Amino acid sequence: MTLPELADLFPWPDADAVRKACSSIHQIDPESLVYDYSILFEGQGVMPAPPWSSVYLERENLLMGESTLAYRDFLASQAWSRIRKTRSLTTILA
């Protein structure tokens, strides 16, 4: 299977756009990916899109607030209780 065939594995709203993106991924400069990763996840400067849902859900943009506790309770109710013990994984999954 090739990456462009990914478009055929799921009923995407725009399978042609997915196919086109997958076909052109080899044109991306790896160095730009390292930079983008650093900006997004390592906190170089201002993060344009923090990867934690609580930042968007909490009134004061806090991490590990009420929304995280509610999410942990949901995970526990769905037999994901081991995640309650791993704070960072809970936030990542949120």
C-alpha cells in the first residue's frame, strides 16, 4: 500500500484532497518539519496551537483544570483507569 491509497481507507469528506496531500508529502523539507515540531510542541516562542485541550476549555486557559478531571473520569468509566495515573498521557489524549 502506498500513502496516496490512504484516501481509499476512510470515507473522507474530500478524498481527492487527502490523496493530493499524501502524494505531495515527499516534497516537504524535513528540516521544516523539525522546526514546525519545535514551534508546536516544544514551546519555542508562543505556541500557535497548544496541544492540550484544557487550554481551550478552561476559562483561564489553564492546564489540568476541571475539563481534565472530567475527562479522566470519563476515561475511568470507559475502563481506561490506568490513564488516570499518567497525567501527561491524559492531557495528550484530551
